[in-house]
Amino acid sequence: MEMDIDIKILGPGCKKCGQAAEIVRQVIEEYRLPAQIEEIASLDKIAEYGVLSTPAVVIGGDVKCAGREPERQEILQWLKKYQGMPG
């Protein structure tokens, strides 16, 4: 059975943070990937990841990007790599 991909969107709720979360959701839905998305707005929790600028995307505990909205293609590559699929 496939495990859900653990994805966290770190950010205080600004417009860019919401856009980053939306892009990730779109990629997950488009490719029907099993994933759980959690949006984390607590600055204390964000700091636990060592992130200084938001939005940030964390997949499987690894910070994939911070301080910018990720591109759709790079999100897909991260998710495929996480699942052990060829990029």
C-alpha cells in the first residue's frame, strides 16, 4: 500500500504562501498522487525547519525551497523522487 507523501507548506498565510499551497495541490490532483498537505503558519514551527523566508515547501521532512513559489515542474520532480519514480 502506498503511503501518503507528507507535504508541509510553511508560511504565515501571506498571498504567496497560499499560491504555493495551491500550486502543490494542483500538481497532486493532476497526477493523482497520494499526499497529505499541512499548512503551517506558526513562526515557531517554521523556525524548527530552519526556514528564514517563506513560502517554503517541505516534502518528507526535507525543505525543498524557501522564499519563493515553486514551479509546477519542480514540484512534480520532487514528488516523483520522493516516491522513487524516475524524474
